[in-house]
Amino acid sequence: KGEYRPVDVTGPKADHVFAFERVHGATRVLVAVPRLPVGLWGEPGRIGDPSAYGDTRVEVSPGRWEGVLT
């Protein structure tokens, strides 16, 4: 259930992130996953390390967010 909302990703590694929200009533879930990870192998850090993405940003809607998997 819930509405699908694409989420903008900006910055130098934006092509390496896929993100969206699912919204149902007052509940929102943000999903952001690596995309094309082979292109990040030569970057500092690892694919799961934020430093590999530089100044890339996931543009989330305002509100209180809680990380549940990291």
C-alpha cells in the first residue's frame, strides 16, 4: 500500500544512486540503494561508504527520519 514518489539525487555520483519514497498516511519510507556499483570501485572508500559518493545528496522531504538499516 502507499504512494510511490521518486526522490531526486544530485551531485557527482547521482547516477550511482536509486531512491524513492513510499507514503501511506503519515508513514513514509525512504529507500536509497547503490546503482552501477562497478563504476565506484576506483573511488575512495567502499560502495557502502558515504565517502565513495562525494558531495552526492539524496533530496528528502522535510520531517523526522530514522535510519533503520545502517
